[in-house]
Amino acid sequence: MLEFGKREQSFRHQKETRESIKLLSQAKLGQHYALTICLTALVCTVILGVTGHEASAAIIGGLDLVALALVFIIGRSNTTKITEPTDEEQ
């Protein structure tokens, strides 16, 4: 019986480790996509501004800045919430 408990605990640790690695890789991938999108919007804003389309550059740059700020605010508020354990986790 004791051996069964040790194997179950070992399996649980391995499962939690795999889940943690998966979450971290998803977060890293999301950050790379966000960086790519922001840099693309910045380049578009600069090109439009230099070519004389200041209004379009201001709109794209402003929307990009507001969207980026919202993502960070929403992301930070979601990570600070404390969740109650479900029945399965207890």
C-alpha cells in the first residue's frame, strides 16, 4: 500500500511538472507574438508618419498603445486573483 502511494505521488509530480512547462512555453510564445505585432504596428506608424499620413499614423499608433496597455492591465489583474480549489484538487 505504501508503494502505491509513492507511485501515485511520483506520477502527480511528473504531471504537475509537465503542466508547468506547457504553461510557461505558451506564455513565452504569446510574448513573442505580442512583440511581433507591436513592432509591426510601430513600423507601420513610422512609415505612415514619414510619408505624410500623420492622422493615420496617430490612429494606428494610439490604438496599438491602448491595446498594449489593456493587455498588460488585464493580464496582471488575472494573475493576482486567488482561485478557490475545485473538488478535484482537494
